[in-house]
Amino acid sequence: MAEIISSDIDELVKLTNTLAIKDTKKHSKPVDTPEDIKLKNILYYKIDISKDDIYALLIANNIIPHKKEDIDKDIDEEIIPFLEKISLLSLNNDDKFIIYNDRIYLLNNEFHITIFYNGGQKLSKPDKDGKTNLDKCNEFDQFTSIDKINVILEKISISPDFITIRVNSCGDIPYYGNPIKHITIAIDKTPDTSVTPHIFKKLKPVDSPSAFEASDRIDIDFDIDTYIIGRIKTVNRS
């Protein structure tokens, strides 16, 4: 019978421990840092705009928001030619719509400017300005207590797909959003009734800045001192 000396046992123990550590690393998940945990919860930062302020701005420029109850109670001349198409939209009581240039647009349920989209991503590498997504989130956290942010507006653009407001400035608030600052107001929901079943366009709010470039758009310019008040909000994962 072969004799096992202590040095052999020591080497065997070392080898076993090494293999165990490698196996643990292979199967264990990386532990999130506190920064990663914070960032994974954040979808985006936005400047919220009051519905009443947007409605007042639209009405002042002869763009009239209608409610579902407007159809039932007091049908005005603008709505009558579109009753059949409006009935196909399956409107909720809180929904509002606009009829403009013979098209039906469904208004957003809320209005905002996206100033930074994180999408629940972990800590990123610095960008060209040397800022990580954590740096940007920390910047916005300093502004969330401010109740009034002056948002200066340029114009409303109305294309066959979208009604969108172009924003000139968000005051001193940092901005890392779409290259064109904007507020998505409404999306075209005019059904094509020439075919059965009726067809609706598949449009996404994220594409609403295309209204500024559409060749068949209608532009309504604002006075140079037109502004509305906003407030920064953090949108977290639900």
C-alpha cells in the first residue's frame, strides 16, 4: 500500500479549493452595486406639463379638443361629418380628440418633455462629455424639488400623423433627450373606412418629431414670449 505524505495532501486540498472557487465564479451572478440598483429602477426623467395649460394653448390657436360627451350632448358642426369615423375609435370617457384638416387626432393622456431616457440600464461608461448615466440622474435629482420650470415654446406642427409642439428651451435644466425638444400632443387616429376591416395607422409617440419635417405639415408659430410651466418627474419601473 502506497504511503500518502502530508505534502501530497496539502497539494490536493489546494487543487480542490481552486476548482471550487472557479466553479462558484462560473455559476454565480455578479452582485449589483448600489448605483446599479438605483439606475435599474429609473426609466426616464421628464418635465410634466399641465393638461389645462396645453388645452388653453390649443384653443387659443383654434385647435379645439373635444370629449366623448361632446358627441352625446351638444354636437357641433365640426363633429357631425366625422361621427361615423369617431364611433370606430372606441373612446373612453376621459379621452379627448381633435378634428383638424379633415383628420381625427387622439390627444395624449398626459403631456411632457423627455429630458433623459435611462431605460433601466446599469451604470454606463462616460459619454463624450465625460458623464455616465448615473451622473445625469444625479443632476436631475437636484431639480425635482423645483415647482416651476419655464418652458419656452416655438410652434405647433400638424402633419397627417402627429400634432407636436416644438420647444425652444427648458430654462436651466440639463437636457439629454431627443435632438429636437418637443411635446407630443396627439396622434392621428383617422380610420380608413374604404376597406373592411377598417385600418388604423400604426404610429408611435416617439416618432412625433417627424411632424416638423413633413412636407405636408401645417405650422402655427407662437409669439416669442409664449411659455408654459413644468415640473421634473422621475418615471420608475412599475
